[in-house]
Amino acid sequence: MENFTFYNTTEYIFGKGRLPELVARIKKDGLKKIMLKYGGGSIKRNGIFKAVTEELTKNGISFVEAGGVEPNPTVEFVRTCRAKYISEGCDSILAVGGGSVIDSSKLLACSVVMPADHDPWEIMEFKYHPTSIAPLYTVLTLSASASEQDPSFVISNIAKDLKFGRPLPPLGFPVASLVDPEFQKTVPRHHVAHGAIDALVHTIDTYFGAYTDIDDKTSKVAVAPASIMEGIFHGLVETADKIL
């Protein structure tokens, strides 16, 4: 597939070897110290962490690690990252991973600019309405939820045994996202297949109006025409068959 770039509020950078373009965008935006969020550490084994950090260093951007995001990301971990982000004097976030890492980073981006006496979970319960967020950039390692190019995020609360989704357009869109097929090739085949199913389920959610019951008037989610979503259904099924 040919490289391409498109813009849907997020600058979407697709193609092999385009990591320097993403980091150049971060540098152009005047950012100096980024919080680098990732999951269980596979990016340190497959070379992605090395590639990202070397590119950041080459461009004079320092970074603070915040690894350990788990599947079904939690508000508890976001609180920990929030305290570290503020104490370290970070000015932006780079999420390297799949949907869980990116979702966690979206809530973090909101929470680091909210007043100190407010808790991030208030955002998930629609009790606090962000008016700004910290700059967020992503490097996608697994295609599944499309969190790298949408304004929504799903977060769990272990203490309350709750899991909520929160659409936050237009603030929730990442500034820019990199999708490099070479990075995604590092993921085990069965994870890629699971990602295809995840994408299918998310599309079905939207197809049947998953967000129509939201009574928060500040959050409006644009829904694609049914014909487009039906095309996505067919494409995902055909792709998953080839992977499996």
C-alpha cells in the first residue's frame, strides 16, 4: 500500500518509515518534554521503543516513561500518570500502543490540565467537562478500536467496578497519529485477528446507534452513512479470513 496522509481533526500519517515526520510535527509544535505511555513492554523487545526514543532525542525532545497500561485501562493508573506528568513538568503525551494505551492517554491528557481538586473519573461520569487538553500524539501498534483517529475513550474504575465510554469531540482527537505497517508486523498474528474483530464490533456499535442515548449535550458524535459502515464490515471479514 502507498503512503498517505489525511486529516480528520487528527493528522493521520500512514506508511513505512514515517516516524521522523511525526516527531518533526511534535518539534514544530514547540514541545520539549513528552510523557511516553506504553503497555506491557513489548515495544522494548521489538525495537519500537528504541526507534521512537532515538528519534525524540535526535530532535531535542526529552521524555518521561509511563509504561504499564493494561488492557481495559483504569482511572487508577491515569491518576498515577497524572501525578508524574505534573511533577516531571511534561508538556505533551505520546501514546505508543493499541487502543488501551491511547484511551488511557486521552483521559490523562484531559486530567493534567483540569483543576487539582477535580478527579479524572469526574470526566467519565460527565460531572466535569474539559475545555482543553494536553497535546496528544500516537504511534499505533495494533489496529482495532480506531482510538488513534477518534475523540472517544473507554476507561475502567476498579474501586467502583465500573467501565464507561466517553466521547469528547473535538478535544479528544489526537493531534497526529502514525500508522506504520512495519510496526504492526511485530504483533502476533492472532492479536491482529482479534483487532479485526474489535474493529468490527466497534463499527456495529455505531451502526446501531450506540451513542444515541447520551444525554450530555456537549458531546455529539458524527455517524458515518450506513453504506460506508457496511463496506467496513465486508472489508474486515475478508481481511480477517486472510489473516487466519
